[in-house]
Amino acid sequence: MSAQGYPFALTSICEAWADAWNQHDVDALARLVCPDVEFVNVAGVWLRGIDEFKQHHDEIHRFQMKESSWTNIGHQFRQLSDDLFLVHLQWTVAGDRDPDGTSRRPRLGIFTWLIVARASDWRIAAAHNTNLREGCSHRVATARI
């Protein structure tokens, strides 16, 4: 796929993230990231590389996120160069638990991704995920919990 078709490719990656999350398919999540991914989760845990990414997501999807449901709310894209794209993806998660097993309230958040596009292989090279404070509006979407 050429960079010209980037809205479709980037929307597809956003949809694939939600689908893989909701199926709790860590291998499918890992196929969306670069082997040397730099990934910071909502807790500030900095994962480096595919092995740390897979280990972390495997752990959380076995318990904390086992019954979670991810919904994409909205996204925006910006092309930074021929093969580099900035993505902001607003999401909501419901059904997850704290590490002690306590049910959490549904949450809103915003993902920031850098996506590298090479031929038909588009992957997340870097990511930073952040919970949105209750009542916080955002540029991507106006959904609130």
C-alpha cells in the first residue's frame, strides 16, 4: 500500500487493535507493532521490544484485562514524512480489573502512536497510552463516561 492510501491503512490498524484486544489475542496485538517497539502504557510502564510487549500483554490479558472490552471512539492522523505517521486514538475500556481483582469503572483514554509505513507493512513503532481524567474533553472525540 502506498502512503497515498494512508487513511485506510491507519484506520485499519486502529480497528485491528480493538479486534485483537477484544479477542485477547496477544499475538495479533504483537503483529501490529515493530520488533523494536517503544511502548509506554497508561501506568507509565515502558516496554522495549516485542518480547517485553508480548510478555506484558500476555500477563494482563490472563487476569486484569481478561474480561475487558475495548472500543475505539475516534482517531486523527497526521503524515510526518513519506513513511511516518502520527496517530491519536481515543478509546474506552470496560470490564477490566485492578491488580487486586477489584472491578474498575469504565475508562477513557488517548493513545499516541508513531506508525512506520513500508510497502504493505505498516506497524506501530512507538506508543504512549494515557487515561483521560473524568470530565476531560478531547480534540479527537467528545465522548464522556
